[in-house]
Amino acid sequence: MPNSVPAISSNPAATDQVQAALDRLNAPSTIVRESAAAALDSEDFLRLMTAQLANQDPLEPQSNEQMVAQLAQFSTLENGTASRASLAEISAKLDALIAAQEAATAAAAAAAEAAAASAAAASSPPPPQASPQPIA
């Protein structure tokens, strides 16, 4: 099997290629793994709970404690989803606010520079005018 990484030598280009290959191999993984349970939403939860109720043994129905526990889980799921959406909205607003603040800071700096240049031009003495020569 041919070696895809060039041999280390005194050649700087080969050394750079080796270093780039090592950096790619040692880079942290950016794969986001989502479990199957995390992919379920509230509709899936309600569907499962309804199926469970429809298919339970009529002689031994589910206990009230189990039903309340499942409803509490559903409530927690809904609150988590709402919180996540609210946090995403807040994050977007903060990003927009930071961008606006940076733009305002840049505009203020440009205005200050323009005012300083204008003040410097106004405070400098006018250039000397040539005195009129008498006509002889």
C-alpha cells in the first residue's frame, strides 16, 4: 500500500504537508450525535401514550401514579421545548444588538475623526496672502 503522507525531509513543503495531515487527523470531531429519544417530539409522546392507553389490559389498567408521571414528563418536555425556543430568540436578539452596537461604535469613531479634522482645519491660520505690489 503506498504511503499517502510524504516522507519527512529537509523540504519545507513536505514538512508542511505532513503537519497538515497530522492536524487533520488530530482535529476534534464535530459530528453531532442525536439519540433516537432526543429526536422524538411532543406529538410522538402523545401518540405513544394514546397507544398505551388503548392497548392496556382492561383487568389491570395503568395506575394513577404512572399516568401522572407520564403527564409530568410531557409537561417537562413542552417546557423544555418552549425554553429552547425562547433562548434561541434571545440569542438572535443579542447578536443583532451586538452588531448594532459595533456599527454605532464605528460610526461614532468616524464622526469623532471627522470632527477632529474639521476642528484642526478651522484652528489652523489661513495661508499668508501676498501683499500687493505698488505700481511704479
